[in-house]
Amino acid sequence: YLNIYKERINNWASCDLFCTGYKIIKRNKEYFWKYINDNIDSDNLWIRRMCFVLILNYYIEKDYLKDIFKLCDGYNIEEYYVQMAVAWLISICYIKYPSVTTKYIMNNKLDDFTHNKAIQKIRESYMVSSEDKEYLNSFKRK
């Protein structure tokens, strides 16, 4: 069903809501990790967003962090909705794993827009201290 539905996604809401409800991934992580990696370079921006939102919902775990960051850095993101999904993903990684994600933020290959949006999303969180928000602000790119 995923192969059928992914071709029909044409907006962020249908993408994100679908990804949130696709709980079968919890029981089949390795299978779907390969599926995500096989589809993340799709020419369809909604399929790329779907891959990042699936990661956001099911893979933010210590064992996947390096691979997640590698995928985020893996290619030049030019579509707004994919950039926002990546920024959202990084912000949740920060909330769960602040020290590892801070190192990533300091040395990533993201475009400036996505990099700065990730920092903005982290700074908007109530789960991040004022001191950490100020520290992260120093990594914003001009």
C-alpha cells in the first residue's frame, strides 16, 4: 500500500498524517530503513518529504543518528517542503539527543536555509533551555 499511496501524495498534510499512522514500521524497522534509503532520492519532492517524515516518526534513536545526519547531508535540498521536513527532523533529534545533534549542527553540509530553520525550530521548543537556545543561535548562518 505504501508504494501506491506515495505516488498520490501531493501536499504536506497528506504526507505527514499518513506517515504518523504507518505504525507497521515499528515492527519492521530494518525493512523500512532500506525502503526509505531506496526512495529518498526520488524525483518526487513529496516522496522525499515522506522519507524524512518517516524517519522523524520512527527512527530517532541513538543507533540511527549517524545515518540520519548522513542522509540529511547527502544531497542538496531545494524544495521548501523537504527543507522544512529536514529542519523538523533535526530539531527533534536535538530534543532527544542534544549533544550529538549540536555537533552535527556545528559541522553539517545543509544549505543555509535548512540549517537556520533547524536552529529556529529548536529554539521554538519549550523543551530547550534559554541558555541552549542562545548558544545555538550563535551557529546561525548569514
